[in-house]
Amino acid sequence: MPTHVPEAFLIGTDDKILYRGAIDNAFASPGKPRAQTTEHYLKQAINEVIAGRHPTRPQIRAIGCIFEPWQKGEDGKSLSLLEPVTYAKHISPILDANCVSCHRSGQVAPFVLNDFTSAKRKARTIVRVCSDGFMPPWNAEIGYGSFIGQRFITQRQIAALTDWVKGGRQQGDVSERGLAPVFPDTKEWPLGQPDLVLTLPEPFLVPADGADIYRHFVLPARTTEDKALVAIDFRPGAAEVVHHVIINHDKTGKARALDRKDKLQGYDPHSRSARRKLSNIWGIDVIESIAGWAPGQLPFQLPEGVAQKLPAGGDLVIEVHYHPNGQAQADQSQVALYFAKKPIKHYAISFVAGTEKIKIPANEADYRRHVWVEIPTDLTIYDVVPHMHLLGQEFIVEATLPNGEKVPLNWIKHWDFRWQDIYSFAKPIRLPAGSRIDVWASYDNTSANHFNPNNPPQPVSNGWATTDEMMLVSFTALLDNPKKENKLWSEVIKCYMRSGVEKIK
């Protein structure tokens, strides 16, 4: 019987198992693919058998989801708790709150968890991925900043899941099952009828398999006057393969020019040519991130009376991360824009902190960078968006108030390029003039980093391609005095001019 999925078996004519285990070394551990596949265990075993030899390595540990067999014999003994853990009373609320937004029919997760039968079948896998911290997908450290929509499983919840498995995965009294979560009708917009809906002009074809795809799609807003943007929503056209989305705005027309030159719809945002054209003289992106989306996420809304300015004639640039799922898909996603119905006096802006001074030697396991930006005017920040590439390991963002008080903004202890997010604060952060934002980042350019795109490791410098590296964090902010925006950007440029090397806090 297999122990994991996938697990390969090579069986001889005498019905004996000649090889069992991993197909290759494409994954270092569940959820952590290697940049390159260098070992093909099953192919080697087959070639050795064809040559008349026994496989030199008859068994290689398989990596994947735990195989959940349908079998009898689980004793179902009572747990060492006040009451047995059951699906209806204890487990379904955990899954409904943290898993079902993605793990339901028609969504991006590979299996459903919104009923007892499905949850029972995947119970041991659930325990493992939650215990490992791989699921639910939330990179930010809990307790270091507080964000809208943060997802996490507590140790007590993991213990309950574990006890449920040990106790025989009992369903319990179905009347104790709470109301199942209600998700928005995919035909309706949760915020009501949008003022403007932008749709990909034609379906983008996502292949059945292969590497993840990152694509920028340019959607002309075609507005004839400046608009006050107060909310944004996103609707995936092929929810099964749309992993996450970042919504940007471009008022320069450069993204539109790149789109015209690419043979396919949109363009590759990580190509060197694209990034050169989309960077200003300081290396700062000319397109601004204004919102993000991931499965189960609520629409992006600014507080009452605050808007972002959408200049007339600008373009929305939608970065979509596609994750092929075994079936070819055609995606024609949509973005919904909501404009202010009353005059707006307060417009939010975006600003960044980071550095281009990145030169990571080959085989350097702990390369570090520290930058900071001085805040020259009273402002309020609504979100934080950290960014690195494949060598990134850890990212910390912290503010220091004029009185010396530390304000945690974001800490990603284990960076994962595939799970990027726009972290919107549960309560906007107030930073008075004289505050300072510090950013620390570390990188691993060794073969121990399974995301390393180079084998053997090579020196890596700053750049916009995924095989280069970056250190960047952006913020959406409201300045008390909008006339001081240029002064803020002057401090941003100073930030990019300097770079220090310090230990991560």
C-alpha cells in the first residue's frame, strides 16, 4: 500500500516490487519545489531493470500528500478529553473558518474539505500541513502587526485535529454541525453594481501542467476625467488556477507598450526588458500597486472619505499568478472599480522603501540588508507589501515613533515567493513626522535553499527578473499635508542611496 501521493511502484514479472518511492527529486518537502530536478529515481530504476540489473536504490522516500486509504480497523477509542472530538462539533468550524474558502468546488485548492466525507479522507494530511505551518497560507507572523483577513491555525486547533484522527475521525451528531459558510454568488459583486468593470479582452490559455505562470495584463480604464477610487474587487475567470493577483496602476503608458510588443496577451512582468522599461532612474517601479486578491479575500476598500486618484486615461495592470492544476483552462478575469459618490478631500498615495545595492555571493547562506526611510510629515499607512525573489529568507518591517516606541508592521519569518500578499492593517497605523520605518531582509544563496534558481549557486545582484533579487516594501498612505509628498519622496530617494548590513532583529 502506498504511503504518499504520488508514489511510484516498479513491479517485476514475478509480481515482486523492484522499486517504490519518489519519481524524482522535484520537491525537497511538501510545498517546496526545487528550482531544478536533478535526480530521476524511477527512470533510473527502469533503465537498470531493462539492462538486467536490480535497481541500486530500490526505495526512495516519497514526498507528497499522505495517502488516506479507505480501511476498517480504526479502534475509535475515546480520547483523553472531557468529550470525544467529532467533525460536526469541533472540526467543521476549524475547516470552515480557515480552509473552505479555497478547498471547495471550483476553487484553486486541489481537493474539497466542505463535507465530512472529504475531511475524513484527508484528515492526516490536514494535520501534517497545519502542524508544519504550510497551511493555511499566511506568511506573516501572527502577533507582529494585525491584518484584515489573516489566516492561522492555533495550537489548540491543531491538537483537536490530531485528536480527531487518533479517535477514529468520528462524524458525531450532525445536528451539532454549525451553519456552513456562505460565499458570495460568483455572478454577483459583493459591494453591489460596480461603476466600471474591466475584463481581459480575450481568454488567456493556461496549460494543463508546467511551471507556475506570472502574467501582466493591461486593461485601459478609458476614463475621460480623474476618478476617486474607493474600492476594488476581482473576479477570477478560471478560479481553479488563479493563485493570487496584484492590481497595479500605470499612468505612463509603458505597460501598454510592452503589451503591444508581446505576441501573447499581456507580457512577462519578470523579464529583464520589461523591468528595465518599468523602472525609473532610482530603480523604483513606475506602476503602483493599489490592491491585491487571493481566494477567499474580501474586496479592497479604503476608509470612508479616503480615495486613491485614478488619473484620466490610465491603465490597470493586473498581475496574475496561475498555478496549473492538470486541466487546461481559459481565464478571462474581471476587475470591478467603485468611485466616490461624494466629493473627496483626502487622497491616499503609495511610497516605497528599499535598495538596489544587492550583490549576493555564491554559497552565502545569510546575506543581509537593512534600509530605512525617515517620515517627514504626519501620515497614516493602510497596508504593507514586502517583496523579494527566490533567495529571500526573512523580511521585517518596523516603525519607530519620535518618542522611541516601536510599532511592528510586518514580519515574514519564512519568505515564499509564491505566496505574496498585500497586508492591509486591521487598524490603520498613525506615524507622526519624525518617525522612521526600518526594513531588514536576509537571503540564502546556497544549494540548501531549494528555491535557488542556480545549481551550483551563482552570484546574484539586484534586478527585476525572478532569477535576480530585490528588496522592496511599498505602503499605501494618507498624508495629513498632501503638499509634502515631494518631501516624502525625497526621503525615499535617500533610502535608495544608502544600504547597511546588519543582523536581523
